[in-house]
Amino acid sequence: MDPSTASAPTAETTTDPDASRTTTTATTAATPPAPAPPPATGLDDDGSARAWEELVSAALLGTDRRPPAGLAGSVAPRDVPGALLDAAALHTVRRRAGLRPGPAAPLPEPAPEDPRAPLPEAARLRLDQLLADRAAPSPAGRRGAAPDLAELLPQWLALANQQGYKAAPATLPALLDAARARTDLRPQALRLAGPRGLWLARLNPEWKFALRGTGAAGGLPSPGDAEGVRALWDEGLFAERVALLAAVRTEDPAAGLALLASTWSAERAEDRLMFLDSLRTGLSDADEEFLEEALGDRSRNVRATAAELLSALPASALAGRMAGRAATCVGLDRTAPTPTIAVEAPHECDAAMQRDGLVATPPAGRGERSWWLGQLVEAAPLPFWPTRFGGRTPEEIVALPVADDWQAELHAAWCRAAVRQRDPDWSRALLGSPAVPPATGPGTSSLAERAQLLSTLSVEERARWVASFVAAHGLSEAFQLLGVCAVPWAEPLGAAVIDALDIAREAGSYPWSFSGVMGLAERCLAPEAARQLESLTARPDEAEDSAPGAGDYWAEAFQRLVSTLRLRAAMRAELTPPRGTAP
């Protein structure tokens, strides 16, 4: 044999004895065997759902009862379970790998520049701490002496925004998450996040709240950009248009009114109501003509809002009409031995009264005539009443007796009018002396109504009035009143609250009934008050009639108050730029 053919295959042809077929057999001399192919799974190797379902069914029922269709016959029966596990491992990796390769998406536009100064390093770390504590679960039972950082986050955001800082880019996701969870944080959080925060919010559906309402304000055109304002007003989303109208109205009330009037007749009723509410900002006599036309609106809610706004303008025609109606219902009874207010409630609510905003149907439990009277007096201009009562001052009018048990209804309507018309003289008259018990006060016994009346006074006068109220009546009645005082509490209010807490501590009862006031004090007391509170952090001597363990609870509560005030002082220092510099 030729050596060159020693390893070449040879073909041998044989003829079947039955002559029915011819077979060609290939033989190889001295040829190594070919490598074995990898074990076949017999299943679809494309990671499809059908292949995965086949594997799961076989694993659940057992390979003896249901051999996988693709594996049966391709491997020995004893190797089927192992082959099934191999195939399952392969498909598991494929399922975990995520998406199939696809065309690359276009990159987002770069984030806009934010020219504001970055936070100082200490303040940036503080914000990270506050945001991390927000997500931590609250401990059960007592909080101990540690400050509640989540409750300090709103105050930190307000301080940072006052200084004009911007949030660090790495902090934006946690800041947007916090704003999503707490609506009270959103205005300040989105302001700190700035244009970069809005850019990031567009990339995550969970943050779409930032693109609505005030969150979209970062993308609003300047009120002076007439072309941009017009384009957004004509083509923008409803939330963008509301934010735009508010911004223009703040900058230029007349321009805001003209913008609203240009499309008023084409707006939906629910949209007209929201837009009309924007006129509260910068409300003046220049808005009267538009509001008078809105009194004929087909929506009852729009008519009621227009009437409310007009009644806040003492010189408006509607205020004059209401004064004329009120004059027929309320006046002096000159036949009485002493000056007395006589009341004759309306006997009907005609169409003209309803057009001017009066609601004809009273709520459940209210009589019709008293309901109509209250609405008339509430809408009448307050300067009308001194003339009606012979030149008497608001204090003298409120002090007059009222015939036939109409006093509560009449004084409640005057309270609502004083709040609506922001009249401090009438508010003082209806509040009376803070030393007088609420139930026997000159105007109202409702603490909620008193809180609204206080909101019309200056910050200093409000603090003095509430301080006197706390000194006279303690803290149990003062919670709502404390809530309307400016933060930090101006003196003498802070000192009055500390004194009242000390008195409650000495009484020996548990501090739990004062937990609401304590929480307010942590957020509202001036940080400098920590020095005054030092002596109250020690455990007091318990009297025989004291509640068991009350002293420990009080000591812990005051320790928490002091540590919170010191933390607020540190926050303020971290956010305050060095003297002579500005963010």
C-alpha cells in the first residue's frame, strides 16, 4: 500500500443478496475519533416562555411521568433529570440577563445649568442625614431624648432656600423621593432641587408629580416674556396654565387678569373655578368688572367664588348691595331701655340674592332664615356697621346685647367677614381680652375661629395675645392658637409656653397630654431658648400624689426638646454664609 494513502478513508460497495438496495460503507484506517458534540438539551435555546414552561411542568410532575419532549430520546433515561437541571440553569441565566439586545435609545438632553451656589459641605451632610432618617422606621413606644429628624426636614429646606442654595446632584433622587412621600415638602424640596430636579423627574414616572402645578414652575417663561406666556397659556397643560397665571398675577395683577379674560368663555367650568381662585393674589378694585360678569356664570361654584372675592372689596357694587340687604335685617332697637341690636332674618332668598352668591338651601340642621342671615352679614362690608350703629367702634358694637338669641349667629358672621376682609380692628374686637374665658368672650367661643381672627393681626401682636392666653388658661386650650403664630415664636410667647410646661411638670401628671405642644415647641421655639430649658432636663422630685414615673417622662421630654433646639441652631449655623459673603 502506498504510504500516502495509509490514513485515507476507503469506500467499499456491497450488493444486498436480495438485490433490493446497494450500501456504501465508509471505513477509516488509523483515524482518531471525532470529538463528541455537546449534550443537547433538546429544548428551545432562545429563552422563550414556552421552553421555560416545559421545564417547569417536567420538574413539577417528575421526569418519569412527564419527560421533557426535547430531552426524551436525546439522552439516556438515567441522565434525563441531570439534563433537565442543566437546561433549567441555562434558562434561568437567560431570564435574569434582562432585555434582549435592541437598538440604542437616544441619550437624554444634558441637564440644565443651575447658577445657584452649592450647599456648604456640613449642610450637605446634614441634608443626607435628614433624608436618611426620613426613610427609617419609627421606633415603637417612646422616642427617647433623640430629636425627630423627619420633623426638622421642612425647616431645613426653608432655611436653605432662604439662603439661595441648590441641592447636590447626588442628593436629588432622595430629595424627590421625600417630596413624593410628603406633599407638605414639595414646594420647598422642588425649589431646592431646581431645574436639575425637574430634568431628573422627567426620567422617572414615580417623580411625575414634580412636573405638575408648582413643580413645573421652574420651566415657566418669565412674566415679562409676552410671547412665551401667550404660547404656554394657549398650548400648555392645565397645571402649567394654573402655575403660569399665578406667576403672572404675582408679578403684574392687571396682566394676569387680561390673560384670564382672553380665554375665559372657552374654559371648562372646573378650570374657570381654579383660575378664578388665582385672583386672590393682588385682588383690587380693578378686578371688579370681571368678577361682576362672573356672577352670571353658569357654574354655581364659580358664582360663589366671584361673590366671595367681590365681598372682600368693600367699595364694590356687590358689597353695596349686601350692605343694603343687611341694613334691612340688622339695626338698633330704639324702643329698648338700653341700646340693643335687633335682628329680622330674611324671609326669602330671591334670584338676585342667589346671583350675588347666596346659597338658598341650608346644610342639614340649619334653619333657612338663619342661614341666609349669616351669608348676608358675612358678605356686607365691615366699614358699613359703625355708620349703621351711630358711629360706634367695632368694640362697642360687639359689646351691644343682641335680641332674640341672635348673638351667636351675628357674631359668627362678623368673624367670617373679618377674616375674609382681613380687618384687624374687627378681629381685635371679636377676640376680646385673652384673659377672658373662651366661653364668655365677646365674639366667639370657637378656638378655630379665634385662630383665624389672629391670622389677620401682625406677628408681634399675635404672639402677645397668645402669650397672655396661655398665661391665663394654660396650654390645653392653646394648641390651635399656637399653630397660627409665626416661627420662631416671638417673645413673650416662647417664655409663656416654657412657664406653662414647667407648671404642668410640677403638677406631677404624665406629659402625654402635652405631646402636641411639645412637638410644636421643638419646631417653633427660638433655638436660644435651650439655655432656659436646661434646668428642666433633670428628673424632678416626685410628690406623693404624682403619677408613678412621671418625672422620668418629663425629664426625657425636656431633654429631647433641648437637643432638638440645639440641632436647629447647628442647622442654622451650617446654612448661614460667613459674614461679608453671600451664596
